[in-house]
Amino acid sequence: MKDSKIYSILAIAGTAPFIACAILPFAGIDSVEPFGRLDALATTYGLGIISFLAGIHWATCLYQAARVPFNLFVSSNGLFLTVWFVYVLAGLGLVLLTQLLAFVILLLIDYRLSQAGLISKHYFGVRALATALVSVSLLVILLSS
């Protein structure tokens, strides 16, 4: 199986928890035991995914340091720490909004990396689709909370 097919499947499948957390409350399901409330579950999952995407930026910087358009170590750490501090210190609404913005910022960084030839156009397209699905899901959760 080609790598592009694998990462495409995994990236889109990774949006399923966000989509489920956005849609299930419309069916009267606000929590799933033993996990708890779906809105809070989406934020913990979001924290993990944002950390994962920031880690991909680290790898890009490690292996392509001379070609990266800016310091991905600093941008990924700054973004993740901002999201984490908001997660720890703020209410659910601000956490959802911050994560939504973080996903968009991570996509904008990937756009720059794509323009610099550091990631493929196909990978960027998959990331854009996944980010759109996640962003709409987080927005639905935010507006429903």
C-alpha cells in the first residue's frame, strides 16, 4: 500500500472522534461512559492531535532544517503550549475556540511548507480536508455548548 493512501486513510479516520462528538448530541447523546461528556472528550482528543501535528513539524525541521521557512521548533512549541495552558486554565468555550484556531494555524504552517516543497501537494490536500472536517466539528460543538 502506498504511503499516500495510508496517511490519507489515517488522517480522515482521525477526524471521526471530532465528527462523532459534534453529531451525537443532536441524537440526544451528550456523554459516553466511561469517557464522559462529548464536548470535553473532543477537547482532550484535540489536545492529542495538536501535539501530534506539532510533532510532525518537529520532524520536518529535524530532517529539512536548511529548507524550512521559519523555526518550526519554536512555532510548534509555542502553539502547543498556548493550547495546553488554555486547556488547563480556561473554560470549555475558550478551549474549543483555541483548538479551532490552532488547527487552522497548523494548516497555514503546512501551506508554507507545501509552498517550500517540504511536504507534497497531496499531503497538504489531505491535511486541508481533515482540518476542514475538524474545524466544522469543533465549531458545531462550540456553538452547541
